[in-house]
Amino acid sequence: MSGWRTFALVAAVASAGAIGTLAVAAVTGMNGNDLAHLLLTLVPAVLATIVAALLTGRLLARSSLRQRFVAVALVAATVALANVAVLTTQMFVSEHDARLVTVLLLYAVATGLAAALAVARSSNPALRRLEGTARRLGDGDLSARVGELGAGPELDALGEALDEMAGRLQVALDRERAAELMRGDLITAVSHDLRTPLASLRAMVEAVDDGVIDDRDDLRRYAAEMRRSTAQLTDLVDDLFELTQLDSGAISGEMQRAPLDDLVASALEIVRAEAGRKRLTLRSELGDAGDSPCSPRLARVLQNLLSNAVRHTPADGTVRVTAGRVGEVIELAVEDTGTGIAPVDLPHVFEPFYRADQARTGVGSGLGLTLAKRIVEALGGSIRAESRPTGSRFAVELPVG
């Protein structure tokens, strides 16, 4: 297809030149016989021009830019000299005029060659910069950039495209490195958090299996501890699985919706038993946002935030869920009357397995707040943590629907 297009372009240009020549001849007063004679002369000239152009293109396909410019200048001069020779033979031009035109054409050839060499030479620095940058990028140096070339629209566009590609590669590589670092930290943290309940389970199972424990009350106590460790392991595995789903974009296509008050009631019910043991007061103040349609995933966010609040609120305290609607945005908050969060820890509370002071370390999976943040962001919202003298507050903003 490319070969046929090249042939059509060359043929069109050569034919246009021949038609232009005939038009000029007619305007200058050439009679009909002379025009017919000129036409017969131009036909083989057009064919020769097409063949010469195609052969030159093939021969110069692997040549340098300088060689191509020189070849174009030589081909143009050769065609011009051949035309003068033909016109002289056909008696259209006298021998004296032909010699004069030939001398002028030879001067034009020298000028054209000089211009071709100058243009090729001016493009060499830009081409070398492009080549050098491409090689550096190929060797892994993604900081390499072409910069401003000033070598014409085509080369400038090529340099900009190369720099843009390098920038995208740099961003992708930085993102991949950050993800790899986070993945390594996550694996280390998971291994640490798995080791404690597994070691506890192993010790208790071995004690029971070896007959060290045979008292009924001790066995009941061991069974309760085993259940607690098993629940901790289950929560960790469930959170890890849900994080994997979020990372793969599984949440983006979900279309189910439920009223906000139903989701809040479901999350409160899950933490009610633990809150009762600590004599905490649970409150829900949803106002006009209660009937807003929300993703069922929000229930998991509320569950994690409420579990965190109940865990870190002293006995006889209060945990409150509030909500309001501003236009097409729901503002949701979980507040507690706990000890608050230290300023040094506040920017890190959503990081996986981040542990603040000992007072805020508990039996959770260590992924609850991380998972809440990922879900909220996947739903197109935002979440932030605030610490006040009266306790902590986690605020969520989500689009309605």
C-alpha cells in the first residue's frame, strides 16, 4: 500500500509539472504544432522522472539525511539539464541559449548542493540529541530528556513525544516501586500479625494435647482464647481479601444501593455487644441524610470506624454517628470520647498495620482504617481523621447515589 501511494504521489507531481509547462508555453504564444511537439517530448520526460524518483527513493532508503538531501539536489539538476538537452535537440532552444542556461544550471547545482549540505548539517545536532536521549532511556536512565531542539516542527514534535514518553515511564516506574515497597511492608506486617495468634493457638493446642491442661475451667478459658485468636486470624484474612478486591477494581462496577440509615443500623448492631461490655453509649444522628441511597460497601466502612472507636473509648464513654447532606454530597462522621490521637500519629492512621502508642494498640487486624480509606476513595469520596481534646473524629464525604 505504501509503495502504491508513493508511486501515485510521484506521478501526480510529475504530471502537474508537465501540465504547467504546457500552460506556460500556451500563454507565451506557442502555436498548436509546437505545443503538440512539446507534449510528445514531455510524455517520455514524465515517465523518466517517475522512474528516476522511484529508483532514487529505493536506493536512498537506508542512506543518511545528508546523502538524501544531496541526492535530491542532484536529481533535480540532472532532470533540468536533460530538459535543456532535449529542448536544444528539438530546436526549441538555440545552442547559444542552451549553453547559457547550462552554465546557469551548473551554478544552481552548486548552490543547491551547498544548501542541502547546510540543511543536513544543521539537523545533525538535533538528531544526535534524539539518538543520545533514546540510548540513555534504553539503558534505564529515565531522567534523560531531549529538551528544546529548535530544529523544525517534525524533529521538535519527535523530541516532545520522546520526553513525554520518558515522563510517563518515570511516573509508572515510581508508582511500581512505591507499590513494591508497600507490598513488602504489607507482607512483613502481615507475617508479624499472623505470628502472634498462631503462636498462641499452637501453645494452647499443644498444652491440651499433651494433657497439661485437664481442668474444666482451664479448658473453657483456653477454648475462649482459641476462639479469640481464630477470630483475629479470620478478620485479618477477610480484610486482606477485601483489599485485594479493591486493588483489582472490583468495586467500580457495583450498582447496588441501600438507605444510609439501614447501613448505619447494621454497623451499630455489630459493635453493640462490645460497646455494652464497656458500658458505652451508641448514638445515631442522621437527620435528612438517613434516606440517601449509598453503596452497601459503606456498611463495612462504618463497621471499621465504629469498631476502632469502641476499642479506643474508655468505659462509660460515648460513640456517635452523625450525617448530613449538602447538595449531592453526604457528610458522615464517627466521633468518640476517647483519648484522641497524638499529632505525630495522625497523618499515619490510614497506613496498613501502623501502630501508634500502646494505648491505641488492640486486637484488630491492623487493616481496618486502611480498608475504610480504600473503600471510600473507590466510591469517589474522601476520609480524614481529626483529634480533639474530647476524643477522635473520622469524617467521610461521599457523592449521593
